[in-house]
Amino acid sequence: MANLKPFDPQLVIVIILTVVLFAAALFVKGFTHDLFIKTGVLLVSVKLILLAQKNVRTDENLKQHFLRIEELLMARTASESPLKEN
């Protein structure tokens, strides 16, 4: 887990773009006009970003587990091979 990057470059771009667009919408439309809608859209974007990051972590964990299983199967197959040849 220590070798995982905290953020992908694409994720950083999406975060920055989301914050910039949210701030621009606040200044263009004003702080009172449809603030709840803008905040809701921002929260949905944040939720999607967090889910994407969680999926990356889960994918990395699954890859590590599959590699470990593959290593165990290879070791078991290698240890059984000489017995079958006799």
C-alpha cells in the first residue's frame, strides 16, 4: 500500500477544473442565485472523484492478491512436477 500514489494526474486535473468552474459559477451568477444547485453539483463531483480514487486502490489491492495467488500456484506446481515424472 505504501507504493500507491495518492492521486493520478488525471484526477488532479479534474479536481482543479471542478473547483475553478465552481468558483467561476459563484462569481458569474452570484453567491445567492442557485447556490444550492451549484453546491450539489460540486458535492456530486467530489463523490465521483472519491469513488474513482477508491476504485484505483481496490484495483491495486486485487492485482497484488492475484499476483500472490499466482506465485503460490507456481510454487506448488513446481514442487509437484518432479513427483509426476517418476
